[in-house]
Amino acid sequence: MTDTTHDLIVIGTGTAASVTASACRAAGWSVVVIDHQPFGGTCALRGCDPKKILVAAAEAIDAAQRMGEKSVIAGDTRIHWPALQDFKRSFTDPVPARSEQSFAQQGIEAVHGLARFTDRNSVAVEGRTLTAPHILIATGAEPVKLPIEGFELLSTSTDFLDLEQLPPRIVLVGGGFVGFEFAHIAARAGAQVTLINRGDQPLSGFDPDLVTLLIERTRALGVDVRLGYTAKAIRQNGASFSVETEGPDGTVHFEAEFAVNSGGRAPALEALDLDAAGIDHAKGRLKLDAHFCSVSNPAVYAAGDAAGGPLPLTPVAALEARVVVSQLLGKPTTPVDYANIPSVVFTLPPLARVGLQEAEAREQGLAFSVKHESVPDWYTARRVNESTYAFKMLVEDTTGRLLGAHLIGPDAAEVINLFALAMRNGLTADAIRHTTFCYPTAASDIEYMLP
């Protein structure tokens, strides 16, 4: 059956999909959304939101342990994992029905199924062929496929987030956001955790000096962080798994009841049959212009993680979707400015950045001053007995503008937003320094961080 009644087909139901579908429907377009997974997208169901709920429990344990070191809190405090999962599901379980209800209230048709292109303007789903002059790919991302023997035995980040019981031993294969965040959650919940990273410098998107502090803090937590170890094979031994690695000490095996692929994510494009629609792609990435339109099929756009942009973040997906909407509706638009968008690794303490790293600033030929200090003796850290608190600030010599802000420590995930706000609005370091913040707060440290 062929259906040609739609102005826009949206593949996916996450942030980019919802923003685009809603805006075009509000403009009077006929819109259909398609998703083979529960409606709501990665962030709400399988990513940011459920992860942060697990992090909240880890925060409570971390705070109790730190204050326990000063005998302020006594007794055994632990995470009851099944109850934590029940609490998490109180957030995630209602999302699919709410999403579908929202689409229905807006007059957006919702189709459950796996979409596949059949030509430049059509997709097949559940025995139907839907055709439209415009199609948005907003399928999100999926775990990368690692070149490891027995790769299929690795669990995914979604599997970790849905664990009913926490295994006693966990191996995380990959030291990116997912690897470090899950390591901090699982270790504080009582698991024995090993984190394997094939390179010597994980989290390359963050300041290497602060990453070193995070590695030290992670090891102090009891996580076995192995840098320079490449996973070669995964083998199952009854109820456990053996992860074979090659590292500085030769071949090393790590045993665990649960092994997770934490090696990163890539655009979820494989099932779409892009070639049938004449959509150019290479190495798992779509070829798009500055406005997220396919360079080879002008009917097709992409936004969010599926677009494969430099910052796979939920707020960025919304920014990209708004550019797509402007293009579709014929409104003036400019490409997304990815500069000065903050990013955080939600470990404990969190690691955050906005703007340029030192190496990036030098590559651009900028003249700048750096202020870098480790300050666990500052009140913000001492108040909560946190041993890791540091910053690095980059300020341009000629203009005084802040080029980069890098933090690790208490409340870094919130304070980085203030730096991002200042940088996006062109405030100089001097203007930021002379802003009066409530005291004592983490934000009141800002004036002492700037050179």
C-alpha cells in the first residue's frame, strides 16, 4: 500500500525528531513519525535521563563516604539496586505513551516499525510505503561495532541501564563518557569494576591535565583503570566472561559476570538502506551540507546524533533540528555555531569543558594566558571533603575574552554553564571576574579562577 498524503516523514522520535515534527505540523504540514523502538528517543529512555538517575544514587553514596571519612556520617550506606531501577522506571516508563499522546494531540501520525528507504522520496514500514517530498533522518546513534572476536557477547549501555541486579564484577570496554560514568556508578553501588581503554589518553575531548586527575580519582574509588590495553576477544565461560586484551604487559585476561561495550556510539543508519534513496555516505556518516541536507538527495535531511556532528548532545540535536525546520519552511537560517557549547562527563566529581583546549588554541595561532591550579583546599571542596578540584582557564591576551574553561570538582556541571553563558555573550574575563555571585557557592570561585 502506498500513502502519499504526507508533507514530511520523520524517522525517529527523539529530540531532533520531535522538534522538527512539531514545528512543521504547527505550520500546517501533514507529518508522520516512525520508530521501531519505544517512542521518546535515546536521551529520555536509554541515555542522559536514566543515567543521571543512577548517578543521583551514586552521588548520595559518594557524599556519605566522603563525610564518613570525617566521622560526620556513621554506619553502612549502600545502594539498593532493584529499588533504584524502580525509581528510574518511574521516569522512563511513562515516556513512550506520553510521546505518542503528544503526537496524536498535534495531529501527527505515529507509526511503529523499522523504516527502510525504497527510493529518493519513499520509505517502507510495516507493509506500507510512505512517500513525501521531505524526509528527516533522526534515528539517533547506536554502540559502535568493535573489531573484537566475540563482540556479540558484549552488552550495551542500554543493557547496563536496565540491569535488574548489579553483577559483582563488570568490565567496561572503552574509556569514553559511558565507560567512566558507568564505572563511577557501578563502583559506588558495590561492583568490582575494570575499565579498559586502548589509548593512553582517554576522553580526548577534555583537558588532558584534568583527565589525569579524573583517572586518579577513579582509581582511588577502586576501579581498575587500564590504559593502553586493546580488547582482542570476548569469551563466555558459563555465567562469566573473559575479556582478552593486549597491553603493556602482554596478553592479559579480565574476568567478569558482565562485559559492556563502552567504546562510543555512531549514527544509527545501517537499517535504512541509504543507497536506495541515493543518499551519499561514507564510513558510517551521512554527507550533509551546512544546513543538514543530504548533498546528493535534497529531499532528505538529518539532525541529532544521526547527523554525526561534532557534539552528540541533546541540546545540540534541538539546535540542528531548528536549522532543518527553517530550511523546510523557507525561513532565513544560519548554520549551527558549535563554539562555546558546554559538555560534561557525569563522574563524581564531574569533568566539564566549554570552548577551546590549549592545543586547539595554539593550532589557531592565538596568543593567550593560562591559569591552571589544583585547589582541593578551597572551601567549595573542603566543605564536602572532596579531594579533587581543579581548573584551567584560557584568556586571549589582546582582547581579554575567555577562550576556554575547564573544570573538575564539586558542582562543575553547573558552573560550566555560567562560563558558557558568558562566552556565548562575549563577556571578557574582566567582566566575568567582577560579577558578584552568592557566597559561599561554587560559582563564587569563578573570580579566583581567571588570570
